[in-house]
Amino acid sequence: MLDNFINLYHGFYIAGDPFNILLMVIGILLGVIIGVLPGLGGANGVAILLPLTFSMSPTSAIILLTCIYWGALFGGAITSVLFNIPGEPWSVATTFDGHPMARSGRAGEALTAAFTSSFVGAFFAIVMITMIAPLVAQFALQFGPAEKFAVYFLAFASFVGMSKEAPAKTIVSMMIGFALAAVGLDMVTGQLRLTFGITELLNGFDFLIAVIGLFGIGEILLTMEEGLEFRGKAAKIDPKVVWKTWKTLPRYWMTSLRSCIIGCWMGITPAGATPASFMAYGIAKRVSKNGKNFGNGEIEGVVAPETAAHAAGTAAMLPMLALGVPGSPTAAVLLGGLLIWGLQPGPMLFVEQAEFVWGLIASMYLGNIVGLILVLTTVPLFASILRIPFSIIAPVILVICAIGAYTVNNNVFDVLMMMVFGVLGYLLKKTNYPLAPLVLAIVLGDSAEEAFRQSLLASGGSLAIFWSNPLVSSIMGIGIVAGLWPLIAHLFSKLRVTAQPA
Amino acid sequence: MKHFHALGLGAVTALGMTALSMLPASAAWQPNKPVEFIVPAGTGGGADQMARTLQGIIAKHDLMPTQLVVINKSGGAGGEGFLDVKSSKGNPHKIVITLSNLFTTPLATGIPFNWKELTPVAMLALDEFVLWVNAQEPYKTAQEYEAAIKAAPDNTFKMGGTGSKQEDQIITVAVEKALGKKLTYIPYKGGGEVAVQLVGGHINSTVNNPIEAVSQWRGDKVRPLCVFDSKQLPYTDKIQGDLSWSSIPTCKSAGLDVEYLMLRGIFMPPGVSEEQVAYFVDLFKKVRETPEWQQLMKDGAFNQTFMAGDEFKAWLDGAEKNHKGLMQEAGFIAGN
Amino acid sequence: MEQAHQGAGPKQRAVEVGTALLTLLFGFVVLYGSYLVGVGWGSDGPQAGFFPFYIGLAIAGCSVINLLQALREDGDALFAEWGQLGQVLKVLIPACIYVALVPFLGIYLPSVLLIVVFMTWLGKYGWPLSLAVGFGVPAFFYMTLERWFLIPLPKGPIEAMLGL
């Protein structure tokens, strides 16, 4: 452990080089731009810039690329809050409360809360990496298909049952999500399904296309119906909004801590940032005393998913370095980069390339601090975008959505699909179908089914594999409790009423 | 007069395809806008890594006047990428890197394309396959592992691989045939994930490409038993202890008569001119001489065969028949 | 959303019924698609259509419940007033035309048209500002995406003529 700190000190020496600091600033700024443009995610951004880094030293190169990643993580929150368009999958849960806040004129607060929470989550994860990296790597190896399925199950279970809408509508919405996720190639049998011979459907329905349409375009249509203006128009631009929000944030330390732990855990088990954000949101909603107000612009509803997403995004770097297995698509691209720079991620990296590894870890600390400062200064600027009249901003958002939808898969058909999803989003929202379960199902449906079927292949078709060892059984157990929680809570409150008749 | 001259040249090009093919690669044609480099697989996989390395090498050594832009089109086991190239008839600013899914995807899914509908440019290398087990397993040699499989009931041993009805499963089926026992094949999304699942003990063996498992081998987490090639690998740099790629025996010598190599080749859309193909053949010849490419070949223990033109077409013809045969036997053809 | 206004417009009930029928249809499509690839439980676990089949069943089943519930609903509530729907269509129709033009003209030209039409027609802005925004935004994306990040966006005949 002491070794780790000595190594880290040395790492700071490397990362603190002025050239590397400059790379951090450039990386963060590029990353924010990438994060703001929906469709152009962190993975894309890193992949595109990767070849430019071949002439740098590996340490400088990875500092630049990871900072793009941090920047994209920060930037994803911006469009979620302002326009209800999540720039990245893990920003979806941020829209639930972040956008209502912006509509009621609290965009600055929402952005400050989102950025600060991102930082807290990432920082927590880095500290964890510094302290217990080797241990954590061992833990990640325990996760086979059955364990992975259990994690997805837990993510679903802690999120469902949260909506106020009619149960049949919630089920329809979630099942549509699952059905859309199933379109395309079935990974386990290698067969095409639900494509009906339409070549455009080969790739299935990308999550981002659905989200850009349902949330982004749907929101524009709803706004039109209510008259030509964003309701956030009256927002006062107050440069002190950052300080004012910071004063209120310590109140939610419990939510932050919980989300940090959820995030780190989900980042290491390679489930990733998206389920982490949904799970943290779902749990916060149940546990918080303001839970009933979630979805109407509760700051805690921004803190919970953002913290978890970033803790997960950062923690996902660890399995990549220590095992060579990417915890996120971005990590997968970085992994390719490591190979090209002549570094082989895997068990030997920490031993053979200690300087590189600790330089990287130190750069995570510095990069996130630099990032937080940079993005916080932009809060008033971004919040003021909402003052632009709707008839200018609406067509621009439409163009951004179309470009975003196209860049996800470089496919024009996706732009048409986005429009279809937009109309669908408007219709479903107006008829009180909840959209969140649909989105969650599209994101996780495919992976969950894949893990389930891989497990069954391994067990020869027996469901007992989900109870075959302490790890998988305990996750499944927690999942079942989480799924039945509303029922349990209901019974408890009844018991309490009968115990003390007032 | 000038007009007439240009027209005449066009006619010569159109008529004299075969004549031109005999000319040396004069490479008069050059790309005049960014070239799209389609990867029919997801980001982070073997083909993607190779494409991005190529992009980096070409940019670093300034081998092309315009930029090379990598685009992933992975839908339908890569079918999306191939269909895109097939439909870009006559577009010289588009190339595609292939893996075995060039043959397996149309057969397994029925997505309508065939390599003959694209223009073959060059074979860059062939990727090897190695049989791996977890280092904690007792099997030191392929023979010991084969004996264990033969002694146990069907489906006792689990083989992990990338994708379904693709190269890894084809090899698995061939191994099953050779041993007369069934293995449980579990498909995963990517080669790196397969290697980690083997380290975690969730599967018994894999047929990972060298580059996918090499880091786990260096950490002494996995052990190579044999290589699915006709001869041993030439690379003698020490990797784990005293072992190098060249110390792995062939599977054939270990009593497992299975050979499989995967194509890493470049294709262009149909209807491009010989001159344009020649430009890219020449480009990749230059790439092969760079130290970065040599390093990649060594790291991934690739088979460095390079082919272009008719030789390459003949090879493709053979490989297609071979795949058809293997997949028919395994029952992987769509509609069965 | 409160629907306190007294005006004419489609009834909430009718739209609910329509949506339920739509999801019911979708459920049947999923059922049919799953049936095509096999819905059974093979020797080594579920076939490709196994999960989609039950998903389709759940969609169809719950759609019927939603349909019955919608039919029992109060018949007077409005979905939206015609005027409001008109507003929605003012965005929706240009947006649909925009999206339909992209495959033929690329993304840049339709973007210019959309922004300019939207600003002059709905926003009542003058031509100078509309044209500035209309050309400025696509130009910005051209620079950032195509030049910096090397992501080619769809282009049409006009761009080909300009040699971009």
C-alpha cells in the first residue's frame, strides 16, 4: 500500500509536466465538445483521435485520450439538462430531473450539481483504484455470464416499479424496449431475427437513436404544443449559482456515497456506467424522503445518477489495465491504443510499466480537477443558451439531433428512425406511457439476454446456475428483494400502523 | 482535340481492363478526397485494431495524399459493412478490411453478398489460432487435454469463442469431429472477453488469436497447447519463461488434424478501375515495410503472407469453398 | 398536463385507443418475427425467438388491457386542441420533409433550408439573421466534424459540385 503512494507521487511528477497539463486542458475541451454532440460519444472521439497520438509518448498519449473521455463524461450532462437529449447513454437518468430543473429556470443549479457529482464519483473511484487495484482486479475475474446476468437483473429490479403510471402501460413500454433491443443479429445463435429481410434493420435499433428521438424530438413537439417557448426562458443568469448550489450539495452526502459505491461496483463488474446510473437513480428515489418529487426537478435526482455514472466510468479503467478486458466501449478503444503504443494491458502491466500506470492514475486525479474547473466556468454560458428564442434554437436542435443520429452508425436510415421515435415519444408521453423503462430495456435488454443464454449454455439448460455460488446467489437475492421492495415497504408501513394505532 | 483525347483515354480504360492489368503498378491515380476505411466489426476488436494501426501508420509516414477515415459498420455480423461497400459501385474512395465473416456471414445469415461482388485488393496477413487452457488446469500438452475430453462424457468441456457460426465455432466443430466428442460452445462478443473468461475459469479452453491472449499468457494465466496451422510459428522472442510463439507445437503433430487461418485482407467496391486497385496494392506494400507494421505482426504472431491480383483471387476461391464445406458439415448454413 | 381549456380537438380516449391498437399491432409483428426464427427451447437453451416470443405476448396482452381501460375512460377529456396540434404540425411537417430530403441532398443543404424556413416563417425573423444562422450552423458542423474529427456526413450533388 505504501508502495502505491510512492508510485503515485512519482506519477504526479510525470503527469504534472506542463506539456501534459496542456494536453489535459485540450483533451477536456475536445471531450466536452464530443460529449455535447449526441451520437459522437467518447468512444468515437477517442477512436478518431487515437492515430494522432502515435507520435507522442504513451503516457502523454493516454493522458490526452483519457482527458477526452473525462471531458465527454462531463459534456454528456449538458444537453441532457438543457434540451432533454442525453449525449451519452449514462446521461439518460440525468434528464429525468435535470431537464425539469432547467425548465423551471434552474439550469445553472442542475448543471453545477451534475458536474460536481461527476467529479465526486470519479474522484472516489480513483482513490479506490489507488488503494486496492490488484484486489479489485481479482474480483472482476469472478464474473462469468451468470454473475453478469445477476447484475443486470439487479439493475432492472431496482429501477422498475418506480413509475406512477398504470402497470400495464409500464409493461408495454418496457417490453417494446426489449423487443427493439432484440432486433438484428442474435449473438448466441448467429441468426438474424425480427429484421423481416430489411437490410436497414441488420444493425438493430441503436439505443442512442431511440433516445434522441423519444426524448429530444419528442420534447420539441411537446414544447410546440404548449406554445412557442422554452419555459426556462425566464432563467436568471447568476454567476454565483455555482457557490449557491455547492452550499446545498453536502446535504446529499448519503446519496453521493451510495452512488459512488454502486458506480465503482458496476464499473468493475463489467456492467458499466449506464446500468449504474439507472440503479443509483432508482434506489435514491426509493430511499430519499423527497422520493415522491423525483422526476419533477429534484436536485438529488441529478446527483445520484451522475455520481454513479462517473464512478463507474472511471472504475471501468481498472479491469482494462489489469485484465485487458474493456469495461466500456471507450475503454475498448483505449485498449487498442495501448497495444499500438507497444504496451500490453494485462496482469504484467502494473509490474512492467509501473511508470505508465501510475502516470495514468495521477493524470486521472489531475485531469478530473482540471476538468471540473473548466466545466464549472462554462455553467453560466451554457445556462444562457436557454435564453435564445425557441424559433431559433428548435431547428438547430433538430439539425444536431439528425447529425447525432447519423454519426452513431453512419447511416441515413437512422435519421428517419429518429423521426419515427420522435413522434412515438410525443404520443406515448401524451398518453402517459413511461419512457424510462423503454429506454432501460433497449440499453440492457440485449446484454441481459445474452448473459442469460450464455449461462444456460454453460449449465446445459439448468436454471440452477443462478444459485450455484455465493456471489451469484447473493446478487440474485438482493435483486429479488429490490424488485419486491415496494411490496415489502407497503407491508412494513401497514405493520407500523397496526402496531401503534394512533 | 483535347476533348477527343480525353474521351479516347476513357474508352481505352473501359475496354482495356485486362490489358491494363498486365501493366506495372504505375499508380497514376491518387485519391483526391478522404478515403473511408470500413471495418465490418465493432470498435476494439482485432479487425478494428488492425484498421486503426493502418490508419496511424499511413498518417505518420505520410503515405497517402488524403486522410484515411475508419468507420465501423458492424451490424448483422459485419453484413452491414459489406453491403455498404457492395452498393458503392465505382467509388474508389472506399476500402474495407475483412475477416472470416467475408465468407461466414452470407452463409450463416443469408445476407446477400459475396466476395466476388467486391474488388479484391490484397491479403495483408493471415491470423493464427491457438488452443488455450487456463494455466491452472493440469493439461500441459494438447494430447493430455484431448485425452481428458475423450475420457469425459459429451459436453463436459466448455469452449469459449467470439461470435456464433463464425471462425471460432467452425474450429470448435472441427475439433469435435476430430475427437468424436461434443464440446459446449459458448459465444462471447469479443476476443478479449473470451480470454478473461478463460482466466476466470468460466470456460475450459479457447481458440483465441495470439494477440487476444498474449498478455494473459505473459502473466502466466493461460497456457497455449497447440497452433491450428501446418507449421510452427516463426517468432522466437521469449514471452513466458523460456517459451516463445515458436515453441508451440502444431495441433496436427499433437494428433488433432485441424488447420485454420483467418484472412486479414483489403477489398474495394465493385467497378473500380485497375489503376485504382493498383494504387492501394502499392500503398499496402509500403505499409508492410514500416517498423510499426513489423511490430504488430510480431506482437500478434501473424502469418505474413502477402497476396494481390489473381493469386489472391485464387486463394479466395479456395477459402470460400473450404468455408462452405466446413459450415455445411456443421449445419451452419442459413435456412437449415 | 392540465387540459382546462375549453376548445375542440381529438378526444384523449380516442388517442389512447389508437395507441393501444398500435402497440397491439407491434406485439403481433414481434410474435410473427419470433415465430420465423423458432420459439422453442433447444437442446442447449432457448432458441433465437424464445424471448422475443414472450415479449411479443406480453406486449399484445397488456395492449388489450390498455385498450379496455381506454374504452372505459371518461369520453370528454381532450387530447389537445386543434390549435395546439396545428402548432405541433408546424414543426413536425418541416422536420419530416427535412429528414426525407437528407438521403438525397445530404445533410447540409436541408439543414440550411430547415433553419431558414423555420426562422423566417415561425420566428418572423428577418432574412439577414436567418441566413446567418442557417449557413453558420451547418458550416460549424462541417468544420468540427469533417475537418477536425474526420467524420464524413452525408453529402449530396451540390457538395459534389463544389468538390467538398
